[in-house]
Amino acid sequence: KVNSLTDPRLRALTEAFLAEFGSRFRRAAAARRNHHAFRGGLLRHTAQMMRCADAICTAYPSLNRDLLIAGVLVHDCGKLWEMCPSETSFEIPRDLRGELLGHISIGIEVVNALWRKLTLENWKDLTPPSDEVRLHLLHLIAAHHGELQFGSPVEPKTPEAIALHFIDNLDARLEMIFSSYQRLVEVAPGVFERVR
């Protein structure tokens, strides 16, 4: 999906992210428990979210597809430090940076660092202005948990941020439900114990 981005700034940023952090991204977990809590879980979660975002952009063409797809890719990028096993292990160690800052703060920091490395001078005449694109992307990271009580420093304030939050939540919840079928007791034909 990254190759299909038409905004050169977002495409350059996502390509830089994958080039610099691709190895960590492929092995990071999405969580310690709950959803996609395994080596490579973040990649699986992100890929499914991208498929969903692409479909939603077809249904709602007024959404900025480039922004939403880029946001899906980097929304959890702070987990590369918060939930990443070493190259030779499946264990997810605790990381000082991840524990003290959390993945949302780290993600904002990572995207800002990558953005500063872009050759923005080449795109000074693009609309919207580059700094506005950066701020909207950062908002997607900051707001993706949807509510302050769930760790987002701000609530979603744009259509893309609202869409990202619901796509993230949908994929996380469905993965928890589907994976629970393998271990839950069937209380009636086709009915399983409640997943909390």
C-alpha cells in the first residue's frame, strides 16, 4: 500500500520508516496480551488495518487515503521499542524508553525525526503545506486510542483520525475474538464463553 501513496512527502516518510526500522517492525508484537501479542503481531495487525483502510476509503472517498494509509503504518511505531523481541528471541523484554514514554509518545518522536530528514524544499509548492501534513499525521498517532482515558493525549478531531481509531479497534477486537475460539469452551453449539 505504501507504493500506492501519491503524496510524495508521505510516500518518502513511509519508505524511510520501512528502510530504517523494517527489521524491528517485522518482529515487534502489537501488545503483551490481548491482541496480536506475539512476535510479528504488529506487522500482521498493521497489514490487516491497511486492507481495511483501503476498503473504507473506497466507501468514503472524501477521506484522505494517503494520510490514512501512512497513519496506519506509523500509528503504533513506538511499539518497536515498547514491544520488540531481539533478533534471536520470542521474549518481549521491557525497554526503559518504552516503559517511561509509551508507544504514542515514541511514535510522535520517531515520525518527527524522520520528517526532519526529508528534502521538504522539493515540495514547498504542494498543497496542503508540508507542516500541515506532518501535523495531521502526528494527530493520527496521538489520537488513535480514541479517548484520553485509554492513553491518547488528544481525542480524534479529523475524519482520518476517527477512521484510524475505529479501524485499529475493530482489528484488535476481532483478532481477540477469533483467537479465543481456539481456547474457549463451547457453551452451546456455535456459542462460546464470553470474551472480555
